[in-house]
Amino acid sequence: MSQSIIGITKSLLYVENAVDALQQHGVDPAHISVLIPESGGVPDTVTIKTTKAPEGAATGVVTGGITGGALGLLAGIGALAIPGIGPFIAAGPIVAALSGAAIGAAGGGVVGALVGLGIPELEAKIYEDRIKAGGYLLAVHVTKEHTREEIRETLNLCGLEDISAVTEK
């Protein structure tokens, strides 16, 4: 079974630093997911109505140039509206889970998507509350090249909080 390490913070800078540090340690950008409130400090980002992976690279470059580059290399970057929470910029594998939750179940929202990624429902509700309060979520799929402890330590050093490991479904 594969695992992911998830953390949250109130600082976009912490997320960008964590993504940059993970990439410097060789973590594949395709294994990193972020969820950022669209109104939460990504200046001049144009809302993108698609999350198709092929377009994601070009979209990511544009957005990345605006946000300093760290997030721009992530796969499938795009915008989506989550019922009951609002508009978000999302990138990585979480995009597909959230798109399905946003389209399929208005009541599911972030909790349904996070549970689908393997996060226990109680933790998913805590993350959703933190996101509603302006938090930025970062998740990293653990591969053989990078241990869970290395990724957890990187997120901790970059200022993320409520870091947990989950088994992906």
C-alpha cells in the first residue's frame, strides 16, 4: 500500500518553500499536490476552467511565474470551485479527486475528496476546517526513493503543521 504525507499551513510562502525543498530532494512534482484558496494570496492568477493534464504544464508555467516558480511545475494545475467552501487553485493528484467530489457530491466537498485519498474522516474534517479558515494544504505521495520520515521532516522544517501520514486507497 502506498502512503502520502499531508500538512497544512496559513502561509503560501511555506507551501512554496516546501514544494521547492521537496523538488530539490528529488521528489517528482507529479507526486506533490497543493490546495490553495484562490483568494488566499496568489496574485494575478487567472481562473482556469480546465484541469486536463496536458494543458497543466503550460498553465503551471504561467501561474508559476506569478507565484515565484515553486508551484508552477506541478502537474494539472487549475482552478475549481468546491461547494460550500469556494474557489481554489489545485495541483497534482488531488485535482482529480477534488474535481470528482466537486462535480459529484455537493455535500462531499473537501472531506469526501480527502477521505478518497485515504485520510481518515475525522482528520479530513479538521483539514477542511483549516482550509475554510484560509489554510493551504500540501500532500506528497511517498515513493521508494523518499522515506516517509524524510518527507515529514521537510514539511516540518518548512513550517507546515498537522503533518500526518495516510495510507492511500
